[in-house]
Amino acid sequence: MKPDMFKQPVFILVGLGFPAEVRSVMDAYRHLVEWPAALRDNAHSVALKACGAALRGEIEAETARGLFAAFAEKHDLLAPETNVIAASRLRRDRDPHVR
């Protein structure tokens, strides 16, 4: 496993609420860099610095993962894991009354 890979991905909502897996420090870093400047706050700054430090090998990838997940939670970006999403879609497809 590459040193910047997370043991477990962080599932976030992107775009119009589509789930995305963030599997590595580089993935997290990209999402943070693309975050609108007007919405950046202390949680963003801490997560971005942590990802940078992890990419340089100064801290563990899991430390950066935790700070990225905290940022995502603060901004209501955390998504249910994809198997939960798939199960709810399957249930909805089987029962038209389920929304």
C-alpha cells in the first residue's frame, strides 16, 4: 500500500450530492485545494496543512485522514458509505413506496 493511502476511505458528497470516495492524502488535498476560497475556515486550513505534511512524510496519512474527515463533517460533506447507499437504492427499487 502506498504511504499516502488511507486504511478506510472517507465518503463525501460532491457536486449535486453525489458520493465520492477519498482514498488517499492526495485525494483529500485535491478536494481541499478546490474548496471555494470564500468558504475556507480554520477547519479547512488545519486539514490542508495536515495533508501537506502527510505528503511530505512529516505526519501519518491516518492523522491527515482524521483532520480531513473532521473538516468534511463540519461542512456537512460526509456521505454514508457506498454499500449503505446501494442498499437503500435497492430497497427503493423493490418498493416504490420507499423514498
